[in-house]
Amino acid sequence: MELENTMISLSRQCDLLGMSRSSFYYRSRRDNTYNDFLMRLIDDQYTQRPTFGVEKMRDWLRNQGHWVNEKRVRRLMRLMGLEAVYPKPRISMDGRGRLYDNIFVERLWRTVKYDEVYLNDYISVPVARNGLGNYFEFYNTERSHASLDGKIPYDVYFGISMARNTGFGQRV
């Protein structure tokens, strides 16, 4: 919009842009401080774990004490242009059903590969061992699991309930 333009009225400029004049004059009264804070948290976590989609990010935020729903996380991630990095579907060619024999192990290693191994350039076995050790620590103590209704294995094993919202990121 060109406010200084005396040749074209604001009404006509709005018509040309396909927007109502009320939209031009509208000023949001919403305080976006908390959304900005959540977006910084999402950005930091996405940088560490680009495989986190909306549900995993929601679970992670809840475990940090922020009781947000999927809709809000999805909106914020879209606003930031973030999308989970995930593998495309693969088809087994042997047809023997081996995946079903070891389904839990196969799922675990698929997760480890896509969440950790493919994202890091290990230069030696000790570095890989350290990276995988850190990942399994994260996997058991911080990562939510769909099979546990979004809970963390450590919390389930030790009977700890999920964090309650007590402020900006406080865990009780």
C-alpha cells in the first residue's frame, strides 16, 4: 500500500490488491510472546532432531511443560517452514515376511538410522559409538513413543507422570 499516493485512493488500492479496507486497518491485539517463545523452542529442537513431526514436537513440548495441542504446533511449524525429514515408503522384495519376525528390532533400527546415523558424518568407530550412546540416552529419557501414548520410556518405567505446565519450560 502506498499511503502517500494521491492518484489512487486507499479504497481503490485495497480493491486492486483484493483485500477489504478493514483488513488494511486491522491491528491484532494478540500477544505473540508465548508463540515466539514456542517457535524458538521448536526451532532449537528441530535443529537437533529434524525427524520430529508435529506429533513428536507436541509430545516434546508437553514434556518440557508446555501443554500445546497438535493444531498449534502444526501452525507454528508451517509458519516457520519446518517439515519433518522422514524416509519414503520402501517395499520388501523378498516377500518372506522377515520384517514381521523381528518387527520391534526392525522399527528400532529404522528409527536409529533416520534419526541419528543418516544425519551425522561419523569419522571413526569411537565417534559413532559415542553418537549412538548419546542417541540411545535421548531415545530412552527424552523421546516420546507412540506405542506408549506419547510418553517417554524412562517415565513409564519409573512411574513418573508427564510434566505439568508450571510456566516457561519448568518440569515438575
